[in-house]
Amino acid sequence: MFVQDVSLREETSSRGQAPHSIARIEVDQLFGRYDYRLPETDREIPQLSKLFVLYGDNGSGKTTILRLLFDLLSAADDRGHRSALAEVPFRTFRVFLADGTTIVADRARRVTGSYSVEIARGSKTLIAADWVPAHQREQAKGAARNQQWAQMIQKLGELNLAVYFMTDDRRVRSDRLPRDSADSDVDEKELLTTTLTWHLQRRENRTETVSEAMQRAAGWVREQTIRASNLGNVTANTIYADVATRISSAQDSERLATPETMQQLNSRLAQLAERSQRFAAFGLTSALSVGELLSAVTNAPPQTRPILVRVLEPHVDAMEARLNALQTIQEVVATFVGNVNSFWNDKHLDFDVQRGMQISTDEGQILSASVLSSGERQLLMLMCYALYARDQATVFLIDEPELSLNVKWQRHLLEALLQCISGSEIQLVIATHSIELISRYRDAVLTLRPQRVSPSLILPS
């Protein structure tokens, strides 16, 4: 397997929790009967900033908590988030971010229907607003409430936190993806319907295919490559501006003419050529051909060596600057491709900046993503969105990632995902039943142990 064991404790403890990661979740009267504190104590657990795992029995509320997170933290006001929150039975739902921000949805009397939302930083309330169904709003207060919610949505957007949700039917939802035509706020009269109805309605909405996920990830790599190349070119231009000064200078001629200096120049050229092969494998840059250049340096007469070094050193510096600028994206793509291929047995994924992603059999036959098995499609979609989400603080919610995966794949899935998000501000929040999936990451596992409360009437407010 390409993946390597990732120590969450080592990766996160040295730099603390990512500012936008979820540090704690509290729920009062979920379904009118369960209270949860996740984690159960308020101690800081740095590794949660990368991996936050909800583990519990069927019916304990894992999936519902993911849905509450998705709809509470998502800032778009035209995707049904507010109406969806109204349908889920709970009294209070609190999300604590590592930077001290708290987002709370609360009901004063009932466990469904209208609610209030508050965003606070430490002990200071930044904004609070009430949400009520349209049929309960007084005409005179309607405009004021609309303005209040507009300010709330703006404040949520200012958190600059992206949220993705892979549901149990293997579809990915996010405000960052194209808007579904059926995904606008649910009509207020439908608020009396059940949570199941909401779930079925959402299943019918347009969601992206694995091919679209591949295109998104490939597009993201292209954008990063262009940015890095531009940065490398700026650095190269600065270096070349110094060429004339170096050529006209007579200083250090003796040093530049020594065999040691010429050997160092040869060595740098050879190393850059070898290094460029790794970048060329993904079309990030052309492979450097330095054979003729190495021959010219090796056979240069002693009297020409100083001028040769003065000309070539800036050239070598410029090539190195371009590769350095592309180094991060090269490592990210190599990790992505390597991890996908570490799971597949009789096929492999190739990537090129211009062509995008291509799936082939080991015999060279090109395959459509549609012929992949359900487990292969799920794995590829997860990896693609982990790549696409790297440029923003992100909470990636995944419901039962073990579905469609064999035991061997389950054991290595989190390792591969953590490899793909390394160096980013992506947090994986997972709901699972799989011991195989979480066996290596016990410190990140939060078990849902229901603290039963007196049942409440689940009625609309």
C-alpha cells in the first residue's frame, strides 16, 4: 500500500488545533430524549482537528448529528438549510470551534419548529436571530426578521468555513457545488412533514457524479499549477535580471574557474533533470533535457569557465525556482494518485494537467468512471473532494464511509484520506459502525452514550 500510518497526535499536537475545526459538540434532547457531550469532558484534544469520529449504535443519532452540522454551519440561504433544521427534533445544538467561536441553535419550549441561532466568540455574542415558519410570522415583523437573518447569514459566511457532506447514499452536498433546482428553501407549509420526508426529498435532488468530481479535482490542480508557475516565473525573471551584472563582473574569476565549481554546476543540472521527471509525470512541467548542456560544461576550455558559470548559474537558479514553486502541488498530486492506486488491483489512475484524470486497466484499456464498482467510485469521490477542498478551511462530513468497502479497504481508508488532507485545514467528521475503520485512531473516536432525559412531545412550535 502507498499509504503510510499517520500519527494524529504527532501531526496536531505540535501546532494545536486548526482554528476552524470543530472541537466539541453538545446536543440536548436529540429526538426529544438524548443528551450528548462530545467529547464527554471539555479538555482539548488536538487530534480532533483532523479527525472527529462519531461511533455508536444504530438509532443513537450519528447521521442526524452530521445533518445538523451540515445545515447549521452552511452559510447559503437558498439551499433548504434553515427549513431542514426546523424538522430535526432537538432542544439545543451547540458547535464549538477551536478558535473560540460557538454556533448554537436553540428552542425555548419545544423540540421541533422555530428556533434561534446565536454566534458567539468567547463570552461575547456576535449576533443572534430567530427563525420561525412563514405561517407563524406576523406581517409587521416579517421585514425585521428577514433583515435579522440576512445579517446572520453574512456572519456565517464570514467564518469562511466550507462544509461538504457525503451522505449514506454516496452523494456529496455542499454550498460550493452547483445549486440544485430543487434545493431552494423548503416551502414553509412543509415544515410539519417528517425528517424522513426531508431526507427522501434531498435524495431526489441533482448531485454530482464521480466523473464531475474528477473534473473538479483536476480543475483545482490546474488552477494551483498556473498560480505556482506564475510565481516561479516571477522569481526566474528576478534571477535573470542579475545575469548582466554577473557577466560584467570580473570578481571571483579564479573561484568560478575551479574544477570543484564546475563539478557543483554539473551536479545541480543532473539533480534538476532527475527532479523534473517527477513533475513531468503529471504534466506540471516539461522534463528538463540537460545532456548537451552537461557535455558543454564538461568540455569547456579553462579560459571560458568563468563566463560559462556566470551565465549558467542564473539559468540553474531559475529552473530550481520553478520546480520549488510547483513542489507542493506535485507532492499533493503524487499522494492523491498514489493513494487511489494503492487500493485498486487491476486498474490504475493517471493524471495529467492538460488531460485530467484517466482510468485504465493494467493492459492499457481506457475505462469510463461509470464502470467502476460502487466501492471504487466511493473511494475516488472521497479522494477527489479531499483534493478539491484543500484551498479553504473545510469540514468534510462523511456518513458511514465503510459502506461498499471490503474489510481491507476499511482498514486503510482513513490513512489514505489523512494523507490526502495533510498540510490543509480540512477536518474529517465521520459517523461509523466499523471497528476496522477506527482501530488505529482511538483518540479521535467519540462514542455516543445516550444520556436519556424525560421524553418531550415532538410537536411543531
